[in-house]
Amino acid sequence: MNYFNKIFCCALIVFSLPACIDELNVETPDAQRLLVVEGFIDTNPGPHRIKLSRSAKYGSILDDAIQNETNATVWVRDEEGDQVFLSESTDGLYETPTNFSAEVGKKYTLNITLNSGERYISTSEEVQAVPPIDEAIIVTDAPFRLGAEAYARWQDPAGIDNFYLLEADGIYVLNSRPELFVARNPFGNPVPMPKDCCDRCYVSEFSVDTEIHLLKDNNSDGNVQTELAGFVPDDGRRFMERYMVAIKLSSLTKEAFQFLELIKEQLSIEGNIFDPPPAKIRGNMINLDNPDEDVIGYFRASAVSSDTIFVTGEELPDPLPIDQLNDDCRVIEFASTVKPPFWP
């Protein structure tokens, strides 16, 4: 009997067996909408923003969606009893006054009372000092990466456990051709419809690198640190003229560092045997009426030092061809025709 005949016989025996399978009833807990708290305060001028929402239930997007928590009372309080209330600018987004900023050495808690009456509070977060950035560095010839890497260099204070978060924002010039705009008629055919404005915009980007860049000085205490703050990928538009990278170095408490480190580990999961095990990520927000409730998010308070550096397309060893936008440049998110006052 050859190989395929053996397989056929085995399959015939299996399917000839009497069906004696009982129905398996599994009870699953009801899906919960968890409160999500996003935001922080730092030593930069305000406004500082806190976003409140409810997580979506697992399932079809037709059944559920993320919902903003509106009409909440949100305030930040320090250990001396001083407090500042945040106002709701858009649904679920709450902002401090522009004249508010955190102070080094002070401890802050975030307080929330929802429209339903539920009360939440964060654990206390102390603003740790952060050293100034001594130098911002651009590297454009990193292997296997098309774009620019931005590094920060600073002197780490000796004898102190320091925890850092590095981030990079950006602004670039986008030149477009609105006079070449083409629309589609109801039949899907192209129809030239030139626009009068606008052909030059300044586009702002926030956290251009989706990777979380963290550092603790347990193995380099008191040394000069040079660390990656962010990577700006070349997309055919960012380096038309010049790109300004704004590097931020933020201090973290040990607890905030551990929370972000766990988030970073979970984001690195790719589905192989070397991945870290999935973990339940608990933040520092507590429901005063139900302490066992799970709340997503972490309120942190940081000191910040910053620096900026410019990079042009000519500095890239192999820039991508220009990706021409034939439209009003203001259609790009966070694009403005107003030239920043600091722009050279």
C-alpha cells in the first residue's frame, strides 16, 4: 500500500467514527469599557493636555468604538495644596491654562471626577531635575535607514539615579502645486480644477519616531550620554528644503520609567519565540470608589530640556525623489502658511 492509500484509509476510518461530540459552552465575562487617561505635565509653558476616553470593547467595529469622556472635572494638585483646573477644549481633551508649568522638586497628583460622579486620582509624581542638552547631533548615513537620526548629548549628574525619556518633534517646509490640482467627476474621470492657494506651508510633526527612547544611568552614572532621540524618515517631502528637529529630554520617576519600559516591550512583540511574554500593564490611576478597577494610562510630571537642529535634503546621501503634492498644502495635517518666528 503506497503512502497516499494509507492516508486515504486513515481518513476514511476517522470520518466513519460515530459523532459523539458534546457542545462546549464557555462563559466569558462581559466586555468592559476601561477609562483611558493620556497626558502629562512638564516644566515647559502650558497648555498641558489630558485626554480622557473609554476603551472600545473587543469585537466588530460596527458594534463599538472608543468614546470620549466629556464634561469631567479635571485638576492637578501639588503637595502644598495648590491646584489648577483644566478646561475642556474639545470632547474629552482637557487643557491647563497657558501660564501653568510644573516646578522641579514639587509633587503632583491628577484628580478626575467624571460626569457620572466616579472619582479617580493618580499616585504622586515628583518632578525630577533634568540636565541641559549640550549638543544636538544629526546622522544621515545610518545603514539601512533613509532619513536622519537625531541624537542628544548631555552630562549625566553623578551619584543620582536618573531616568530619561527622549523625543523628537519636527517642522518642515512643504512646497506644493495647487494650480495643478485635479478632481474626479461623478464618472471617475479627472477634471483639472486649479486652486489659488496655497503653495508653501510649514508642517509640524509631533513624535516623528513611533519608537519609545528610554535611558537609565545605572551603568553610566556621571558620564557624558549620547543617545538617539528620534528618527526622521525620508518620505520625499520632509527634506524638500530643510527640516527642523526639536529634541526633548525629559526626566522620569522610576515608576514612570518602568511603565514606559513595559509599554515598549509589549510594542516590540512580533509573534516569535523570542518575544517577551504578554503582560498586564497597570498605570498609576486609581478609582477612589473602586480601587480594584483597571484604569489604562499613566500620569507623569517631568522636567524638560530641549534643543533644535536643522537638516537639509543635500545632507542626505541618497534622498528620495520629490513626492510632489498637487494641491493646497494646507490639506496636510498641522500645516500652516504662517512662518514660525524662529525659522531662519
